[in-house]
Amino acid sequence: MKKLTYIVVATILIGSIISCVPARKYEELNSKYKTCSEENESLKASNKTLEEQTIELTSSVEQLKKAIASLENDTTIMGNSLRLMTTNYDNINKTYQLLLDKNNELLSGNKVTTEKLTKDLLRTQEELQAKEDALRTLEGSLTVKEEKLKKLTTELELREKRVNELEAMISRKDSLVTALKNKVKDALLGFENNGLTIEQKNGKVYVSLDESLLFSSGSYAVGTKGVDVLKKLAKVLEQNQDINILVEGHTDNVPLNGKGDVADNWDLSVKRATSVVKIITTNSSVNPKRLTAAGRGEYIPLDMTNTADGRKKNRRTEIILSPKLDELLQLLESN
């Protein structure tokens, strides 16, 4: 409609111009008309383009409105989320600050505790080191003592073995002595308790003969009864070669005022012991090396009462029979 109006107006104007102006003017007007027509066409094209662009812009505006609405909705949601996150952040920040404060308090307290624990640990380590050193010292000492103990144990075992050997030997000797005592008793059966006593003590056999069984008072000559006793005893000694024989003469304490070879009780005790030894060696094959004669005088009395009965007991001859100890002595020397 607008286009048609434009054409009518242009025609009227052209007619008016043609009728009113000269040809030159007409040409000018015609030129302007063409120019206007061209501009009009150009404007039409531009208008069309603008209309198309307007449509496109309108569509874009609608899309933008939708996008803006979506963005506004998203912005609202994000705003709410941001406010919630901000609140949560503030709470977390407060919690973090509280935890930080607590941590600082703990660190401050732990510092004191740690220092104490460190000191305790160092002290404990020092004590442990001292105990380890002491333990090593004790281990060294223990090793030395163990070696010493082993040595002592070995020595003890050897000694026990030797002691057992000695005990066995002593037991054997005791058995021999007991057997010898029984043999002597059997040989002198008729004389025991008649001025003769037989005892076993200290691993030896003691044959004690009263003065009345062997000698007259003050004499060292053996009587017939005494010779008979000594002969029987000699036969037993002859059969037991491993027996040593000690003959001891004893007197009382009454002084003997004699002359010649018997001047006092010493002389008398020695002579009596010698007389007994000679009878034994004369009437048996007993080796004289096994015999010892000793005079003890009045100095080993049996009775200290100094009565007649006491002095009678003290006047005696003792024949002491003891097993040879050569084997025993050799064993002892080897120890």
C-alpha cells in the first residue's frame, strides 16, 4: 500500500514538473526521479533485509529471553546454593578455627608432655645401657665362674672317685681288721677276760695283756703262760702278712729304783716290749720288719684313780695290730 502511494505521488509530481518547467528542468527532474527510483529500490532491498534481520532478531530476542529466564532461574538456584555454601563455609571455618585452637592447646600441652617423655626415655635408655653393661659384666663373670665351676666339678668328680676308692679300701681294711680280730679271738679263746682283752677301734685290733699274764712284778722275763699266749698269737700274725704289729709296754706310776739295764719304769716298759717282740719272732715266721717295740712308761694310763686296782690296770702290754696302709697312702699321695 505504501508502495502504490509512492508511485501516484511520483507521477503527479512528474506531470506537474513537465507542465511547469522547461525541458532542462525536466531532465533534471527525470534524473532525480531515476535516482530516487534507484534509491527507492535500494531502500526496498534494505527494508527487506531489515525485515528479515528483524525477524531473526525477534527470534534471537525470544531465545535470549528464554536463556535469560533460564539464567535467572539458575542464578536463583546458584544464589541459594551459594548462600547455603557460604553458611556451610562459615560453619566449617568456625569449626576449623575451634579445631585449630584445640590443636594449638594440645600442641602446647604435648610439648610439656613430650619433653617429660623425652627425659624419661633418655633416663630409661641410660638405665637400660647401665643394666646392659652390668649384664655383660655379669655374663663375663658368669663365664669365668662357669669355667671355674666346670674345673671344680671335674676335680670334685675325681676326688669323689678317689674318696669312693678310699672308702672302699677303708671298708676292705675294716673287713680285714674285723676278720683279724675274730681270728685272734679264736686263737686266744681260753685267755680272753683272764688278763687278756681284745678290742677293735680306729681301724685297729688292740690285744691288751695284763702284767700278771706275762711278767712277774718288776721283771721283763715272760712267764710260761705268757709264752703260750704269744705263740698262739704269733701263728695268727704269721698267716696275715699285711698286718703291722706295734708292741707297747706300760707301767704304773710307782717309781722303780733299779740298777743296771732296768733303772726306772721307762727301761722296764721298753724291756717288756722287746721281750714280747723276741718271743713272737722266735716262734713264727713273722717278718721282724713288721714289728715295732715301744716303751711308754707310766705316761699313758688307763685308770687315773691312783688306786691299787687302777695301777694294776695300767701295768699292761698292748699289741696293736693295724693293716698296712701302703696302698692307701699311695692313693692319698696321688691325690
